[in-house]
Amino acid sequence: MTITNAKVGEYAFLRELYEDGYFPDHVVDKGREILLRLCERIETDRPADLPALYVLTHAATEEFNALEAEFEAAGSEIETTAREQIGEDFRFVAGAYGFADADHEELIATREW
């Protein structure tokens, strides 16, 4: 599926991680793919309210939880910079799809990082 939201299409997901050599691009690419799949699911499922959005964001957060092992295997980890960037990108996604009032912590409540 192609993302139809113009804001999302122009957004540089995980930009700070790509700019920091501590985070391997091949693993960051997988994180970017998680966020793009989240956008696709939002466009496909069209959540009617915040609880429905949180179901989707929690599933994407679980994917990031699983990605932590790949960061570690590559000599990196989801630490402060990564946590903040990932959280910021989840907030961006929520806002881009009309959920500006989403609770920033609830978006990623299932995180283990």
C-alpha cells in the first residue's frame, strides 16, 4: 500500500538516528519500516477514536521491543536519544492522522526500552 497522507510522505522518520553513527542504518531502516506500516494500518483501519489508535500504536511499539535485540547485536541499543526520537515520531504520526490530543506516553505504553 502507498501512504496517501502528504505530511507522512514528506516526513523523515528517525532522522536523528540516521545522523548518529551509533545507530546502524540497517537496523534503523527496520524501525522506519515499523513506523510506515503503522501509517499504512491507520490509513487502512481508520481508527475511530483514541482507544482504537492505541491498539495500533501498541502493536507497533511491540515491534520496536523486538527490534531491540537487533540493535544490541549490532553494538547499539534503544537508549535515550532513540527513545526520544521514536516517541517523537509516534506523536508525529498521531497528529498527522488527526489525533493531536493523543497521550504521548499512551502511544508507546507497551515499550520495554
